[in-house]
Amino acid sequence: MPAKSSAKGGKVGGKVKGNEGSKSQSRSHRAGLQFPVSRIHRMLRKSALGRRIGSGAPVYLAAVLEYLSAEILELAGNAARDNKKRRINPRHLQLAIRNDEELSKLLGNVIISEGGVVPYINPALLPAKSKKQSLESQEV
């Protein structure tokens, strides 16, 4: 059977013209994530969990990790801005985590190096206001 020829005289065949511009996409890009899905998949396979890991598990885990890190960084950035700093340091991470109820519960047993402690003074230790002082302050 003779090869087909086009109007210009060349042979027809080879790659389809529509697929020339398409490049391969990473699984992170397909899922719309910044965290590396393939690396997480590889680490899950190498862990003691087992060699058979579904294709959706690393995508889900990457999304959860990305959400948690974004949440912590946002709160730490707010803490840094409150302290008139442009850089996030461990103290800002500590304040962000301990002041958020859910993150504090999740990371309750975690010790952040150079994080310090959250400021707290028991109300019983504060000087008690007398009624005379409180009345004077209200009259003004």
C-alpha cells in the first residue's frame, strides 16, 4: 500500500499537530497545590505503612499539609506585624499557635525552640481596684 501524501507533496503521519504544545504536568500542578505530591507519594511508599498507596492519598495529604502551613504562617505573620517586625521568628510562631485554640490543641505537646512562653498573669496577682478609685475614674 503506498504512503499517503499531502497537497504539498510531503508524507502524512507522525505526531498530531494539536499535541505539540502540550507539556507534561506535575501532579501538584494538576491538583493546584504547592506541596510536592510525588515526593509525598514516594515517602508514603517508603514508610512502614505499606507499598500499596492509592493515587488520591498523597494529593489529599499534600492539600492538608499545605492548608496547615498556610494557616500557621498567616497567624505568625499577623503576630510579627503586631510586634512591628517584617520577619517571622520562632517567637511569632509560638504566639500564633498558642493563641489559636485548634492549633494549640493539635500542637499541644510540641516545643518550639526559642519560642518563649505566652504572657499570662493570673488575675489574683494583679492589684485589686478599690471602689473609690473606680468611681473617680467613671466621674471624669
